[in-house]
Amino acid sequence: MKVYVLYENEAWLPPLRRALEREGLPFQEVFVDGGAIDLAEPPPEGVFINRMSPSAHTRDHGDGVHYLREYLYHLEAHGRRVINGSKAFQLEVSKVYQDAALRAAGIGTPHTMAVAGRKALHAAARKVQPPFITKHNMGGKGLGVRLFRNYEEFDAYVDGAEFEAPFDGITLVQQYVEPAGGFITRVEIVGDQLQYAIRSSTAGGFELCPADSCNVATIGDAFCPVGESGSGKFGWRDDIRADDPLVQQYVALMKRYQIDVAGIEFLEDSEGRRYTYDINANTNYNGDVEAQHGFDGMGSIAKLVARELARLSS
């Protein structure tokens, strides 16, 4: 019996690989990019780690998302333990589902319209007060995230050649909340335990993307700590602790939707109101920031996997 790591992005593997090796766990890395599932064949015994990203299609691995969604059902039907299984993955690939789950849990979110297709966008946007942003329902890396100050700018974008069609056909039009202090916060949770919270500066990248001359806000999934070491972009938030009411709501939500690992993002406005806008089940960590404060997110994931593997083996 061993651990199976289901992944599509090799660049994100090394930290998890090292953590599993430190725990002395037998594991196999399984690249997922589509393929066939023999539904008459039981899957192997062991613990499976879901590391599929909703932005996989940007690396030409979009079929992997469709494949894994069905494969997770196959695994769970045979009683296999999956870290971030099918319920977690449903949330991971749908910001509409995330918003619904957050609202049902009483957690504040920005006003959002979910729009299928391009034609309905003009009318839907009129129900959200400018400024507002667009983002893709399924994505990552800030896909489709743009900031609009008025409806005229938005109409020109929707009707123009620069319109970015979402992978699943659903665009979100979302209230833009100005973050107080110029930063957003990401809360990292493994199992039901808060690991830590870090802040990400929005200066020089949050408001406008330097690669585009129009108003492109890198909000949403653009918060990715990998590769940002030494930039000063990330900092510690020691005021966010396990007894924080919002953290407790996050833990309860994760239990309800069977999410084992998550990085959940929120921002605070000038009046102190908190808005949660993204749940990242396929979370990554910044090694430099962790080293400065003595934490190891991937190590916590590996320890969780070790406990599950030991439970199954016994």
C-alpha cells in the first residue's frame, strides 16, 4: 500500500515530493492529462492526493480536469481515501459553487453575477455597481480578471477582440472591493488545523497588470506564492489565529465539503468588513516565508497523508 500523487504541473511537485520523502512514505507520481478509466477494474489500494489545478487548460492539460473529476468518483466508489476528493474538487473548479458554499456558511462574499455565454454579459453587468471585475468561473493565474470603472469600458471589452472566453463558458461579474492597507490575506489550513496566514501586497501588480495597457486587476487566483521569494510581496499575519471567528468558519466549511487542504483568500475593506473570494484546494506555499517563521505547509500535508496511510494499513 502506498501514496499516489495525482498531478498535472511538474513545477509544483518538488516541495511535496521532499515532504513525502522526509516522512519515509512510499509514493508514486501519476501525471494526469486525460486518458481512459476501466470502470470494471478496481483502483490500487492506498491514499491518493489530488493535485489537479483548475488552470490546467492553460498548460494544455485541460482534459486532465475532466478525467480526474470522473476518476475521483471511481476511487471513492471503491472506498479509496482521497486527500481533497470529489466534493473538494467540485468547489475547486467552480467559483460559483464556492460562492454558494460561502454564503450558505454565513461568510461574506462580494456581490457576484454568474453569466453563461457572451451575449448575456451586458445586461448582467448592469446589476453590479461599478467598479467591478470579471473573472473566469474555472481558472487560475488571474484568468479573465479585469477591472472596469464604468459600463462603457465593459461593453467595449465584451464586444471587442480582447474578450477572453472562459474554459467552461461561465464568466463572473463581481463587485470590486478596495483592499484596506493595500493587501489581501491567505489563510492556510491542513486537516482542521490552521497553519498560518500571510498577507500579499497589492502594490505594483494588484491593481493593474503591467503586461496590459487596459485595466487588468490581478485579483482572484493571481495570489500564488510560488516563485515570489525575496520580492517582499508576502508577509506574515500573526494576528490571524485559530480562534479567529472567520478561521473557525473556514474550518467548519472545509469539514462540510470534505476539503482536507485549502488556502482561502479574503480581503478587508476600509470599514473592516471581510470578503472571502477564493478557495484554493490545490494550494502552494512560499518556502522563504515559511522558513522565516518555522512552518512547513507541505510537511503538514505529508503528516496528514502518513496518518491516513497508517490507518488504512492497520
